[in-house]
Amino acid sequence: MARIEFGLLGPLEVRREGALVPVARGRQTALLTTLLLDANHLVTISQLTDVLWGVRPPASARAALHNQVSRLRDALGATGRDRIRTQVGGYLIQVEPDELDVTMMRDLMASARAAARHGAWERAFAIAAKAALLWRGEPLADVDSDVLARRTSDLTEIYRQAVEIRLEAEINLGRHAETIGELRRFAADQPLRERSYALLMIALYRCGRQGEAIAVYTEARRLLIGELGCEPGAELRRVHQQILNDDPALLTPASAAAAAGVSPVPMVPRELPGAIRHFTGRVLELRALTRAIERRGDAKAGAMVISAITGIAGVGKTTLAVHWAHQVAGAFPDGQLYANLRGFDPSGMPVAVETLIRDFLGAFGIPSARIPSGHEARIALYRTVLATKRVLIVLDNARDADQVRPLLPGSPGCFVLVTSRAGLAGLAATEGAHLLRLDLPSVGEARELLTGRLGASLFAAEPAAAEELIRLCGRLPLALGVVAARAASCRGLSLAALAAELADEAGPLDALDTGTLSSNVRATFSWSYQGLSHGAARLFRLLGIHPGPDISVALAASLAALTRQQVRQLLRELAQVGLIAEHMPGRFALHDLIRAYAADQAAGSQDAESNDGLGRVLDHYLRTGHEAALILYQHRAMIPLPPKRPGVVPETFKEFDQALVWFEVERQAMEAAIATAASAGLHLYAWQISWTMVDFLDWRGHWNALIATQNIALNAAYRLNEWAGAAVAHRSLARAYGALGELPHASTHLGLAMKLYRRLEDPAGQAYVHLGLGMALDREKRHSEALGHARQSLSLHQASGNKAGQADALNAIGWCHAELREFAQAFHHSSQALALHQALRNLIGEAHTWDTLGYIHNHSGEHVVAASCYRSAIRLFQDLGNSHYAAIVLSHLGETYREIGDVGAAREAWEQAISLFRALDHVEAADVQVKLDQLIASDRNAVGGAGPI
């Protein structure tokens, strides 16, 4: 039986093979609607005449009804004529479950309710959202019948339940902040629907808006008494009482942590920096921190414990925190998180809270695609994940209490240790933090520190000079470390000579900005700086303007306009005197206090040196990123680069993996460089460096970072009147929003991109937008409309001569034909696409086309060929590191194995697909899990099926 799709959830809609089937309005529409409402069941002649003619049908009603049925059969055509069957006493229309939207919604809702009952909120969300998408508007709006109008309430009710379950699932997945606006609108549309009020109250409460939640109850109660004369029902009263009692069950339902995206085998982060060598002293401070852990048992139920180490820069706050954290790590079996908040970074740009939470969630195995884009929702998910865990969280170098508060977990099992130059009195007042002021070490402790760094014999050989160095350094641990490094690198100099040189350079310690302490730390840096060679001093100044947290040898060479061999020697010289550290092989970083000093020196030098250095850094990122981007996808349209700046030596790559690793390592620095370029008015670099990162960020699932960088790129392109760049940024934003499931935003950006491409008379750009629009429509099962966009894309790509684009469009056309069950046309177009992709060596395009061909062969009954196509696609996607599409094709492969009866192979393919989907935290994992559960249930005793194809 040929497939026909019937839609009642909105105006009556009939589609045959994807094409609309016209049904005459009036009695024809009423007749078909009545039959569909009781699909696969007998509808009596009496029922039908009541619908068509009311309580007083004409004498000829039976004959007229027969004529109406005959006309309806003709309207449905040869493929649908046999569906309307004459039965004794009436008629019946035969419809498959997946052909009628009402049946599909009811089946989906049964599954969604079951998932919700078991607390499987991710699955409940996916299924309920899928059900709600079937709704097209007011049902039966185009049917003029009072009898049928009375049945619309049942259809509307099931839709409302789908929305409610979806919203309830979002709340229990930590996205409660994102649901509030929709819940308010939903409650306003149905003011007597108590369930909506209950969900809104819970969402508000979880956002810390208890007063607003209670106000919602008060208004709901007023409406119910005024309209119905009754008090709220049991559920609404219960939620109200829970909010009044601060019931913890409202904050952390038992299934929330599991549904929040934590891996089945939980990841245990171990993020503490390496253990501190030569740690000495601070005995009282270590005891105070340990007592704070012991106080957890005495804390008020539900309260977390926070300790904060404060003090001037360089006093050893981080050293103490890390040393103590390693000592007590065993008390926190669920892991240790660490972040340098860069609160006093010389760039003036502390790490964004959104970035920190994203990284912390990633440490627990939650992929970027699962992390909400909203600020409040992201914080809520972070706290949900930590709700039942015992984790040590070290927040180093905080700017102030406001930077710390969003990172507090709110659960008693966790311990938070903060370090900051600020006093953090606000954190003590509002969050009850225990403050530990770290003062300068005693003379004895400073002596132990310097002895440990210099060695006992060297210290003992010149004790008076060593004591003078301690005095000149003001006992500041950072300065003592620099002196010790300098002494170790200058074995020919005595400690007395070093002390004399330092004394000559002594000056006030204004760099620490304390207003009270005076010592010679600036002089220490100055002394080390003045002792550098000319080349090392110049490189040190330039490092002060580099926007990233660390730097590679290759980038340092471009920064200084030197060869890599030359810059390696200079970096070694800086490391020998303690001004830089190789914290990772081949990557160097400065302590923020030293970096501030470097920035001061750069500001005091000629402006041209700093400006040229920053320009070379940005040019290096642009040119290296451009090459890496084209290696990831060689058929991407190139952009016109500005002339290469003198001294810049871009990195080159021979292999795909090298380009991918380079993006991984440089990602954070490149994001900082994009922001720096925009703030410095270098808008060309801002949008072009962003351009280079698009494919990498998309493939790796860093969609929030893609949105952030492309928004900067968009602003920069508009400032430059660079319309082509703006169009590309709009397309990239659409790509990111589409991946995150925010389709309205994606559609908006695609529309803006199309306007720009038409203004530019750019057919290739328009062609890519048509492909994007077609993909969006395909997701909505609007395959005929998607096919139209794919055809437009092909026509435009042919006009512009873009072979890779033509191959993409041909495959899209093939896919749409396959979805419309037009397999001959599908095979024709996709075979052309495959040949063209292979000729162009376009591996990503070839992989997608193999998937399409597998789909065509499978649905044509050629299962062995389909399996071969699918395996070819999987190999290519895996080689490219694209696990999302590898999972999709594995799901398709499992269906093929099931068709031929190979239960074992189907199970293996679906298990692999589920594993990949869950790693990405993709909603498609739930759909594949349903298939796998059904397979296991139907053949529990199967061992291996029919064997591999």
C-alpha cells in the first residue's frame, strides 16, 4: 500500500508521496475528517449523516453519502482509493500508525509519559518535543461541523499535555530558567489549567525566585475561586507548601543528576596543578584550612563550606592552595576542579563565568551540545551535577566575590577554596566564607624557602648575602623564587654580587597596588629584565601584549619576527631567570604579576613595537588558521587575506590530524585574539580569524564558542561594510543555532544571509543558504519544500561553476526524493553526487552520499547493498573524527541488519550508535534505545542472528 500522510492537528492535510492532495472543502473535508478521527474502525452511516447534514438529513442522504464517498476515493487517487472500505452499516478508512498525525502524537505521548514516570527526563523531553512538533495549529479549523467541533478539545488537550511534559522535562534537566517565559504564556492562554501554574512555580523556585513563585500561586488561587468557586487542587497546593517549606525535593529530584548528562560511568576530574616542590612553612595556615574541612560536619544542614585565602600578589596564595589541595584530595572521591580565574590579568579580561562553568561541566563528561546557552540555565545544570557529589573546587586568582558566586555549587558535600588579592569581605558576609589572610612569611620561613631553592651548601657559603637577598625581596615568595632562579643560572656570580646589583635597582613596589607594603619586587623584576640580552628583553616586552594565556614557539617567532631557533634560545634565557615557565611541552606562560610587568615595559617602549607585535600575532593566527581550515575542508570557499606582515612565518601542516590538533591547542588563545582584535579596532582580523575556526568549532561541538566568535565577526564585518564576511557570519551563526536546536534563530540568520547574498549578486552564497533552508525543512518532514530548495541550490551552483556545491546539492536532491519514496530519482541524483565527490576527493561529501545511497537501497529492499554503503559512510566519518554522523549511519545500519534478520549485528550497530550519541548527549540516543529495547524484547534468546553481511 502506497504511503499517504493525513494531518488533523491543524487544517486538514493530505499528502501522497509528499505532494499535497486537494480535498474539496465542505462535505468532502467533513467526511474524510470523520473517518480519520476513528481510523481503522467502522463509522456508521448514521454518524456520517449527522456530521454532513445534521439532525435532519434529506431523504436521499444515504445515496448522497455514497456519492460523497465515491468522490473522496477519486480524490485520494489510485493509491488511496482502496483505503476507504465499505462495511456492513458504514465505512472504514485504513491508515497505518505512522500515516496519521493524531495516532502518532498519541503513541509518542504514551512513551513520553512512561519516560517521565521513570524519571528518564532526557528521553521524555525528546519524545514530547517530537510530539509537539506535529501540531500545526487549531485542529479541524477548516471543517464546518458542530458535531466535529466538539471533538477538537480532545486533540487540543493531548497537544497541551505534550507541551507540559516537554517543559517539565526541561525543568528537571536544569533548564528551568529557559522555560519561565513559555510557561507564563502557556498559563495565560489557559488560566484555569492548574498543571501549568505548578510547573511555573517550580521553575521560578529553582531560579531562586521564591517570592515570584508564591505570587503565581496567589494569582492562580484568585482566578480559580473567582471563576469556578473552588480552591486549587491537590498538586498545586502541594507545590505551594513545598516552596513555603524550602523542600529540597523541589531543587534536586532523584533523577535530575542522571538526566543532567553525567556519563553512565562518571568521569572523575583531577584538575589540580602539579604538586609544589620545595614547599616550606605555612604550618598554621595549613592547619586552619584542614579545620575548615572538619567544620563541614558542624555546618547547618545543606550549607556548603567555603574558605578564601587572600593577600598581596606573589605572597604564595596559589602555592599554599595547591599544596594543601593535594594533601586533602583523598577526602573528595568525586574529583577536584581547578580554575585560574585570571581576576587580575594584565589584559583586564578575567575569565568569563560562562566559560568556566562550561569547562567544569565538560570535566564531568557533559558535551558542549548539552550545555544550555542561557546564563542561569548553565549555572543550574552545574549545581545539579554537583548536588550529590563530594568535590574539591579550587578557584584561583579571583577578582571579587561576584566572580566567585556563580561558581559555588550550593551542596554540603563540596568544599570551595578561593584565592584572591581582594579582601572578599562580601563573600564572608553573604556566603559565610572563612577568610584566611596570608601575610608575608616569617624570616625563618623565607630562609627555608630560599635554602630549598638555592641548595643548603650555597646558602651556607654566604649566609649574610643570602639574608640581604631576603631583605631586598621583602620576603615575598615570588621575588625569592626569581632571585633563586637567577642565582642558579649565574653560577659565576656570588650571592653578595647579586645582592649588590639588586640593591642598586631597588625601588617602591607600586606594581602590587597595595598602598602599604614597600619592598623591592619591582626592582627584582627590573634587575632580571635589565640583565637580559637585547633580544630576550625585546621578546619579554612583546609577550606582555600577547592576548592569550600562553604561547607556542612558532607564535613567539612571529610575535618577535625571528626564526624559531632564535626564539627558542630567547625563551630559554627568560626561563632561566624565572620570568617565564614552560608549563606544557613547547608552550610558555608568564605569572600574571610578571606579565603585568612585561606589559608595563611594552607600554613604555615605542608604540610601533607593540602595535607591530600585536599585528604579527593576529596575522600568524589568520594565516595558520586559514591553512588549517582548508585542510579540514579543502572545498571551502577561500577568503581574500590581507598582505602578509613582515616577520610572520605561518605554520604549515601535512596531515589532517595536525591541523585538527593545532586548533585544539590554540583554541583558547585564538578566541582571546579575536576579542583583542575587535577591541583594538583591527576588525579585518576579528572576522577573518573567526572565519578560520568555523568548521573546527562545529565539528568539535563547541557551538557556544562558535556563536560568541561569530557575533564578534558579524559586528566587525558590518563595521567594515564587508557584506560577504557578514553573510558568512550569518550562515555560521545559523549553523551553530541549528546544531543547538534553536531553529528560529537559525532561520533568522539564514534569511539575513540570503538578503546579503542577493545584494552581492552572489549565486554560490545563495546556493549554500538554500541548502541550509532545505535541511531545516527536512527536519520538519516538509520534504517537498526541502526538495525545492535543493533544486534551487543545484541550479545556482551550476551557474557559479562550483563543483563541490553541485555534488552537495545533488545528494540533497537524492535524499529528498528518497524521503518522498521516489527511489529511482533518488538513486539517479545520489549516484551523480557520489561520482563527483570522489572525483573531487571530497571525503565529507562522499560520506554523506554513501549514507543516502544506503538509505535508498535499504528502502528498495536491497539490504546487502545498503549495508555495504552504510559501512563505507561510517569508515569515512570515523576517519574524519565526525562521531555525530557516524552514530546516525550506525543507526541506519542497525535497521538494515534487523530487516535481514541479523539480530546480533543490529544490536551491535545500535549499541555503538547509542554510545556515540550519549557521548555527544544527543537526543537521538533515546530513539535508538527504543529500537534496541524492542529488538531485545522480541528475541531475547538470539545469539548472533543470521551473521554478518
